[in-house]
Amino acid sequence: MKTAIYPGSFDPVTNGHLDIITRASKMFDKLIVVVLINPFKSFAFTIPERCELLRRATAHLPNVEIASYNGLLADYFNTREDVDVIVKGLRATTDFESEFQQAHTNKDLNPKAETVFIPASQNTTFISSSMVKQVAMFGGDVSKYLPECIHEEIKQKLNSEFTAARKAAQKNDQ
Ligand code: PNS
């Protein structure tokens, strides 16, 4: 039985992530999607919220499990005896340098931690959580970038948070 882990911030999960999850779930017997902390990013959703959104977006995929971990991916790899490989999506050549560095770092920290890359599908290659948050912040329609069953909830949360933040910023500018 081959098991892969798909790590990321998933803040929030997008159709780009779902594309990789769906395709990877067909390549492996089991896929563990693990929410990790990226110290270089700020977040709109808590880790339990991100896990819950992922759970709902992947409910139709029986071999997908959702987990979270507050630590190094290389260490998480060690905590799971059942895991064989790390899966990462590559959207564009711009992703490559950072992903290549992460893959080598993870392997250096844990020689068992091999990474395989799956190229994003053409229709999702430009989608990112950061782009979704930015469009939502200015009231744009983000529904087409998000899994159908959760886009309304994500839009509402992002809209209300960003509207409050923008109002506060405008007040400070006056
Ligand atoms: O979705 P992201 O933000 O591109 O995912 C990056 C993530 C969360 C996979 C990466 O930051 C990570 O692995 N964080 C856990 C801490 C860690 O192991 N860092 C070293 C990897 S070089």
C-alpha cells in the first residue's frame, strides 16, 4: 500500500489544491493532506478551520485523510510509519526554485522524505490562496477559484474580515 502526504498552508483550500488532491488520490492508495505552519505567511483561517474546510472539500474522496502538525514536515514524516512520499503541486516555473529548495531541505533533514511533483492543471495554474484573499478583500467574486461546497462560507468570512480591516485602515488615514 502506497501512502503520500500533501503538505501546505491551505489558507484556504482552493480549486488548485483540490486539483492536486484529486489527481494524487488516484495515484496512491491513501493521501494524507496535512496542514502545516508556513512562518513566512499570515493567515486568515485558524488551523481547525482550514482542516474543516479541507474535510468538506474532499468528503467525496474516500482515500483522503486530513491532518495538521505544528512542526517540521521532515519530523511529521517520521511520526507516520505509513507514509512513503511527499506530493507537491507545481503551478509555474516560479514555484520551482522554492519547491526544489524545500524538497532538498526535507530530504536532508530526513533521508526517507522523498518529494514528487505534480504539475497543476492548465485551468488552475494561476490560482493561489493569496490571490483568492486579495480578490476577496476588494469585494471581487472568488467563487470560481474555490471548491463549490465551501465557497460561500469562505467568501463570507473573508468579506467580513477584510471589510472590517479596510474600514479600520480608512479611519486611521482620515
Ligand atoms: O502552502 P504553502 O504555504 O506553500 O506550504 C508551505 C509549507 C507549509 C509546506 C512549508 O512552509 C512547511 O513545510 N512548513 C512546515 C515547517 C517546515 O518543515 N519547514 C521547512 C521546509 S523547507
